[in-house]
Amino acid sequence: MSQETKYTEDNIRSLDWKEHIRMRPGMYIGKLGDGSSADDGIYILVKEVLDNSIDEYVMGAGKTIEISIQGSKVTVRDYGRGIPLGKVVDVVSKMNTGGKYDSKAFKKSVGLNGVGTKAVNALSSFFRVESSRDGKSASAEFSQGNLTDQEFLEETSRRKGTKVSFIPDEAIFKNYKYRNEYVAKMLKYYVYLNPGLTIIFNGEKFFSENGLKDLLEDNNNQSDMLYPIIHLKGNDIEVAITHSKTQYSEEYHSFVNGQYTTQGGTHQSAFREAIVKTIREFYGKNFEASDVRKSIISAIAIKVMEPIFESQTKTKLGSTEMGGDLSTVRSYINDFVKTQLDNYLHKNANVAEKLQKKIIQAEKERKELSGIRKLARDRAKKSSLHNKKLRDCRVHLGDIKKENYLESTLFITEGDSASGSITKSRNVNTQAVFSLKGKPLNSYGLSKKIVYENEEFNLLQAALNIEDGLEDLRYNNIVIATDADVDGMHIRLLLITFFLQFFPELIKEGHLYILETPLFRVRNKKETFYCYSDEEKRTAIEKLRGKPEITRFKGLGEISPNEFVHFIGDDIRLDPVMLDKEMSIEEMLQFYMGKNTPDRQKFIIENLKVELDTIEDEG
């Protein structure tokens, strides 16, 4: 008979605010990560502080925000009204404290729960807040949420506003590094949504005059746009719409009260429906929704009273009400789009004509593909069941909560040995494995038909669930895991070509990565170091002294599951695949996958420094 576990008053424990945040950081900032992904926690910390400064601007206080990131230290300075001096400590260290509970002061802000800066404070090894107003200032310093220093009501000549500095705690965020590209993208979205606001990041100025129109122009090559961007603005709503000449799938950027809702929600669904309904009525034809939206590139921003999000990180809107005197989100968006888009098309006959031709062409292509798509879907279902190419994770098997979507990862591997090692060492809750059979086809210049005819591409598309766009993307992180040799790099390039050719928004939205795996293992009887470069190897040798055992890994299949768990767990290193904003997608594909040119040969020689069979035996 098993011994009964005692359950008494001693088992009941109440955590204070900072203990709870540090024990359950995912509840407040989503996933942790090391900074290789745009939605990693260190960027959420920046956003939480910045949101307060943005809300000051929205309320008409302060037109400039300065941000500095030097190493691991972040500083955000605004010129708003400044935190009331007697509440500087409370605002950043007492739950349910903040000005946003007063709807008169903050009518349509994002941070209604008053948690943001408290989470930053609790998760930082150093946190300092300073407020200046009325010729006086007050400041407070914390470490892991504990007050360490406080200065109150000093006379100052500094301009009014708030300055927050923090260093994310390495005990929570291991081996992290800020990537300026991700921060810059975040800041661009802020200025698109707040025309007239200036943000200065490490000396670089971000500013927008035309809001969402600027967003589409900056994110896309204008030569690929079918017609000039349709830019419509109203009370609490702004939309921008165009269609791509070459892109196959749909692309949306949606925002609520200045928050980028990367997972969409009520407003994005309503926007998609409203576009189809309006266009059907304008042309008087019952077009298929997928034909109307094929190749669309668009953005929508709305403002809602007290929005309800489906998670603390506010990536998906759950609200159905606009608040105040406005009707539901869905009907409000539908009425706006119906009126404004219909008026635009009536006034711009050339745009209406181009759009109609695009829809008819999409209809023709869909009908040509209809038979093969059905066969491909049936084949994918049978193949995924019987051939076991996809080893799914529990996020999609219904065993754990959907909030884990941010951490859901699909590893695309080559060969049975590599996929076997990853499969045995993965986190079955959030990590899935898709095994390739040999090298993928070079899809450059091929039509969408090949996605359904080629078994590898068809199964990969089905695994990701991206046939009709990213709305139901099954994995937040798609990781190419191949050997660091010539064959492995070729497979990476072929896969990247596939995504660029047919699903570029996966890369645009930061979902695609390369898995970095160690080149060397350096160890003695007491310690083991896994090294990703010659420099790391030299450092490990110096630490271990003597003559340690050195192993050069030639391929992923050589790494045992017991070791692989280190490389895809908390210490995972991911290299994000990013688009070159100076080149169009077509130009990139032509450069990398078109006919050989002297320019490309020179690029390969200068940049792909691959170590071939350089197994070093230091012992």
C-alpha cells in the first residue's frame, strides 16, 4: 500500500508578484528563446516598455521616443507626461497599478492589465525607472523585481518624460542576443501605426507619413504590385490593399490599438470576408473567395475600447465588440470596406479592370489544379499515415493547450539517421519532425502545379497546412536541419527556394530558420563542451587544459540522441532566414537558382566557407 501524501496548511503557499512572474514567465511574455526569433521574450520586454511610451504619444504627449540597445542593456526614453512622481515605484512593482485603468486618460490603449513593466522588472537583473515632470524627478532601481535604490523628488532641468533601462536576467534568458533587424521591424510597425511619431533607435530615425501604405511599400517590391496601393482611412480604422503579380498566397498585416496581431483574430477574419463580399457585389459575380484573395497583400489597423486578446502577448484579438457607440467589430469592418472599397473601384476603373483580370486568371488556374489538388490531398493523408514522414507533436494531437503554438516547431531533416536522432531527442510536446527523402526538386521557375505533383512538396505543404495561406499555419517555427557540408547546404538552398517561390510570407513573417549544430565536441573526464566554430573550440581547449579528446562531427546522423537533446532544447541555436530588402524575390531566385553567372560564382567563393573533410585530431 502506497504511503499517502500529506496535504495540510503547510502545502499552501502564496507567491508574491515577482516570484509568480519569474516562476511562470511564459504566462506573461510567451516563449523565452535566445533572440533568434522575433517573438522571443527579450523583444516582448522591449515592447512592453515601449507600449507605455506609445500610449503617451497617442494621448498627445511626446512626439519622439529614443531607444538604445547596447549589448544586453536596453534604454527607452520618451518625452510624455512622465509617471506621477509619487507612484514611480508602484507602477513598476505593484500588480493592478497603472494609469490605463482610467479610461479618460487612456481611451484605446493596449496594456489594460497593468502587467507589462512589472514583468520586465521581475525578469531583469537590472531595472531602473526615472520620471521627470514639473521640474522634479524621481527614480527607482530594482534587481529581479526587488527594490535596491530609490531617489525621490530631486530638482531637475531635464525635459519631462520617462526613462526606463533594463538588462534581461541571464538566469531566465540563457545565451540571449538582441538582433537589431527584429527591433527595427518592430519600430517600423509602431511608426506606420502612428504617423507623425519619430522613433530613434541607436541613432537611426524611423518615421512614417502614410501609415499602412508605407508598410506595404517598404515590405514589397513595387514592380511586383498589380496596381497602386488602395489606402483607405476612417474613424478607428485604416486599411491598405494591393495584389502581387507573382505571389501565390495571401498576406495580411493586422493591428489592434497599435499592437501587431501576428495570429490575426476577429478583425482579420472580418477583413478577409469583407473584401470578398465587396468585390462580389461590385462585379456582380459570385467569385470563389480563394480566387478573390489569391496573391493579396494587405494590412488593417483598428482601434477598440478595452480589447480582449487571447493571450498576454496580445498576438490574437478575441474581441467582438468595438466599444462605445460602434457596433460589432465584424459589422463595423464590413460596412467600412463595403463603402470605401466600392467607391474606390468605381472611381478607378483601371484598377478595377486589372483586379477583375487577376481574379479570372486565378479562377482558371484553380480549375486547372482542382483535380490534381484532390488527388494530392488524398495522397498526403495516406502517406502521412502509412509512411510516417511526419512525426507530429502534442500541440496538434490535442494533448496540450494551444497557447504552446509560439513554441511549436517543425524540423525538416534529411535522411533516416538524422531524423531518427532528432525524433528520439525532441520535446514531443512542441517539436515535430518531417523527414525528407533525398534532395528536394529545384522549384525555381516552376508553377504551383509542381507543389501538388511532387510528393515531398505536397506532404510538406500538408504538414504545415499552408495551402490557403498562413492563417492556420501549424508550426510557428520551421527549422531546416541539414548537415553542414556541401550536400546539406544544397538541400537548404533548395528548400529556401521552395518557400521563396510559393510561400514567401513564411520568410517575411520570420517563421523559417536554419538549425545550427556543433562542429566539434571537446571533453575530458569531467567536462564536455560543444563548439560551433574554431574559436569556440580553442576556448574550450584552453578551459580544459591538458590534451582533451576532440571529435569533429561530420553529419547530424553521427550525433547520438543523448547529445542531440542539448542542441534542440534550451540551448538551441537558430539562424533566421531573412529577405534582402534591396532585392525582389524574383531577383533573389534568379541570382541563387538561375543559370550560373560570374557574380554568383564570386559570391559562393567569398561567402560559403565550408570546411570539407577537415577532421582535426588534436590528440
